[in-house]
Amino acid sequence: MKNLSDDILNRYIDNELNIEELENVTTIVNDNPNELEKLKTHAFVDRILKELTRYFAPADVTEKIMEKIYAITPVVKIKGRKFFLSVISLFASVVLGIIIYSIITIQPQNSESGTSSLIQEVNHILKNLNFLNVFWENNNLLIIMSIFTFVLLVGGYFFKNAHKTFMQRLENISPKTR
């Protein structure tokens, strides 16, 4: 004997079976009293569910629930921004220092007067485009750039670690969708 699944019984009650399936279910129910009881139980439950009073949620129920969730959810403060800003500030300081050092190194010596015009300085810089050779050939540049690279690598590690921690906290706060 074949047992009827709940899906087929529900489709039978809702008149969703084709003629062949309907004949099959009728035959099984007539031959098996257990399946007849099962069908009666499903029909009873279906009738009770249809008779239940339906209550509809208010239009702003989602907003109210989200307000309650936000009220009990702790605020996650992102740490590490100060470190990131300090790395950017250090980078800007190094670039500014290189520019100032370059300008001081190539400043023309004007013996006639202590000051020179801006146009004269720009002309001097354009004539002597090899002014950075002094800076680039210096071993101090290698040391400065090595330190700067090290700081960037350490900063990248801390930035990645802060992002990983943030994602873990975000995962703990947000509901699971699986």
C-alpha cells in the first residue's frame, strides 16, 4: 500500500490535483482507513485555519521593530582611524620635507642682494634640472625611504587587522541569513 504525502493531501483538499492524481488518491483513501483518517485530519486543520481571524500588522511595524533592535544593539566604535590618520600625516610630512629640502638645496646664491625674485628662482630651477641629483644620490634618502616603507607596511598590517575585527563585530551584530 502506498502512503499519501502531506503535499498531495493538501493539494487534494485545495482541489489542485489533475484527474489521474485525484483517482489515485480516492483509491488509496477508500482502501486504507489510516489514509482516510489522515485526510480527515488535514481537512479539519484546513477548515480551522480558514476560520481563524486574521490580524494585520500596523503599517509602521518594521520601523518600530528596527528602533527596538537599534536601542538594544551596542554601538560599534571603529578604532584605528587615529593610526591611519597618523600614517597619512607622516607621509605628507615626508613629502613636504623632501620638497623643502630640494628647494633649500638648489636656492641660487645671489651675492648682490640677500633676496631674489620668484621669477629668478624659477628660472634657476628650470635651468638646473639636475637639482635632485644631490638628494637622490645621498644615502640618507635610502634610509628615509626604508623607514617610510616599513611604516607603510606596519600601517597596512594594522589597517587590515582593524578591518578584520570590524567585519567580525559586524557579523556578530547582524542577523544570520543562512
